[in-house]
Amino acid sequence: MRITREALAGTLESSDVLVRVNPAGTLKLDVKSSVMGQFGDDIRRVVTDQLDRMGVTEGLVAACRGPCCAAPTRPNPIGVRCERAQHGGPPT
Amino acid sequence: MTASVTDELRSGLRLGVLPVTGEPARLREVRDLLAANDLLIDEDVEFFVTAHLGPELVACVGLAGSVIKCLSAAASVQGQGVAAPLMQRMFYEAVDRGRGTLFAFTKPCNRLTLESLGFTFLAEVPGAAVLLENSPFALELYLDELRALREPGDRVGAVVLHANPFTLGHLHLLRIAAKQVDVLHVFVVAEHAPGAFPAEVRLRLVREGVADAGIANIRVHRGSRYIVSRATFPNYFLAKEDTRAQAAAGLDLQLFRRHIGPALGVTDRFVGTEPLSAVTASYNVEMRRWLQEAPSDSPPIRVHEVPRVYLDGGPVSASRVRAALEAGDEETVARLVPAPTLAHLRSRFVSDRQEQ
């Protein structure tokens, strides 16, 4: 599957992730997080697994986990975000 | 999306969108907040995302084309995570308008905050301005395109032209520059300025003019958002002269020295002397400073200022051509431009006459 249009999903709130996708001839993934040292690998793996599940082979995927702030934590929504970004969905 | 749309956040922060054509009272609030941070509303800003806490405007950020600017927060909320919801809302507003990949032009003190929100650093003029981009891929992909255009040579030259339109003055500059290098890369500014010849026309006339002159070692390329664009050099397009012109030119030139130049192997950059426009003249001074003299991890790029050619006591310039066009003085135009430019302009003269 190819990413065919620019789209955005998710939030920069704590424990969430903002995913931006763009069309491209290759598949590139970038993960940014203020907690990269602790969770960078985990976030990357969740995003990679989700892209694999969806069969995405071409496109740019940038995931940014927002800076930590005092807000209630939520179940890990990264997979959901990736899926919504691909379909251009609004933030949930 | 209307100006009245707001989101109630957990923190009590109210986000909204305010077009610059919006209510004067609300714009005054924005103006006051910017003034408290020594900023003005740039004339190219289209709308602001605003954040209120109770009745007070505590933060705002503007969008001009694909450039986020005028980011400002009240002292009372600084360091309290207001930037994340503000910027997130701006990302959605921009993507709704078909602009996903955005630059941020702001004060250096905002750099770390923006990096924590997913921005990638591009360039900084210490104490003045910093330029970032919200894509970790965009610049690198562009540099890959440039690397594919690289050609061997000990001396590789570069010229950036607006060419509005391409004149005998530009051609003179390219001819002098091409003689001194193995290959000369010419970038034609891609950004469209109001009232200017369209980018496609400017690019075509440079290509045709160079081909017509038979200069074999010149490669003409379309510019990009990283070369004299609204983001890298906003003052060029705002046509105003203030202290930030220098800062903005420094951003553009550092991008050239660190990224664009090395991608193509550029050793020398050429520019015409600028007797008439203060903005361009200051850009030339800054060019020598940032490309050649300033300390940098990237090798210096030699800057050559090539004297303008004069005709009838004045420099041959695109602005002179435009003035002659305006006055309907076809004879003067014909003496200032190469044949392909003249052919294009003649077709305009003809269609103007037909309209009359």
C-alpha cells in the first residue's frame, strides 16, 4: 500500500502521538520524542508493526510524541493514530 | 472553519482561529501580545491560532503561506506547555488548507520548544532568528535531488536569480561566472511574488536566454523553498527594510553553505553588484559574511560580486525593464533584454494592443 496524500492524526498530548504522513517513492520513518531515551525504541516498534500490518510500502511517516506534561495517561494509541493518519481522519 | 470555533481543553485553555480580517478588538489583543515580545504582525500573515486562559489572550501563532511565524506567549504562561496545543491546532488548520509541511520562523529562544514538538532545525542567526521545519525528511529528499544534479569539476559555481524578467544584465553575470568555473548551477527563485512574472515564465526565459547565448557549462534549475523563499528570506518578498532583513538573509545563506552548496559541490557563488535596491545590497554583504567568512563546519564558498553592466548611464536591471514595460517603451525594453525575453514581452505588447 502506498500513502497517497498528506494527512495528520493524533495529538501532542502526553502519552499520545502526532502522526504525519506524506506520499513518497520510498518508505521512511522518523520518530521523535522528548522521552526518546526511555521509549524511543518502543514507539518506533509500535509504528513499524502498524505499518507492516497495514502493508504500507511507500510514504513518509513522521511520528512525534508530545512533550510530557501533567495530564492523565491513556492506553497506547499509536497504532490507532497511524491508521487514522493513513485515512486522513480527524483527531480522536 | 470560522473565527468563532473554539476547543475547550482540559487545562481551561481556549483555542481559536482569528483571520487577519477578523474583529479589530481581537486583533488588537494579538498585536499587544506580540508587542510585549518585540514582534509585529507581519503583513503576509493570513490568520492566527490564539489561546485564551479566561478572558486573557496568553499565546498566539500566525501562518503566512507555509511559514509559521509571530509565535508569542505571555510571560505568565511561559514554560507551561501552552505551545503544544497551540502548535497542534496550527498543524490541523494548515493541513486543512493543503499545507502540511511547514517552516517555523521564530526567535532562537523558541528552538528547543519547537524541536520537542517535532520540528527539525534548519538554521539560526544567533540573537535574531531561527528557522525550523516540521518534517524530518523534506530537506534531505531535496538534497538527494540536488546530489543527482552534481557534476565533476574543481570549481563549481552557483548563482541565484529572481530574473523578473531575465535581462542582458543577468546574462552578463552568468557569462562572467561561467568563464571562471567548470560548471555553473543557476537557480531561478521559485516563489511567486505578487505582480511578478510567473515562476514558470521566469525559468523558461532564463533557460532560453542561456541556450540562445550558447554558454555550454550552465545548468538552469528551478529554485526551491530552501533558496530565497518566503521562509528563508521573507523580507525579499515583504519588500520592507528593517533589522530583521539581515537575520533572514543569514538563514537563507547558512542553508546554502551547509546543505545546498555541499550537495552540489559548490565552491564559488556569484552575484551582481547592487546599486539600486537596499534589500539586495544588504543581501550581498551578508552573502560574503555567511558563505565565506563566518566560522562553520562546512567549507567556505567564495563570493564574487560581478559589476553590473550599464546602459545610458544606468545599470541594466529587471526593475528598469519593468519600468519601461509599464511606460510602453518597447524600444528601451529591446535594448535591455536578450532575444527570448524580448519575444515573450513582445507577445505581451501585442496582446495589450489588441485589448485596447
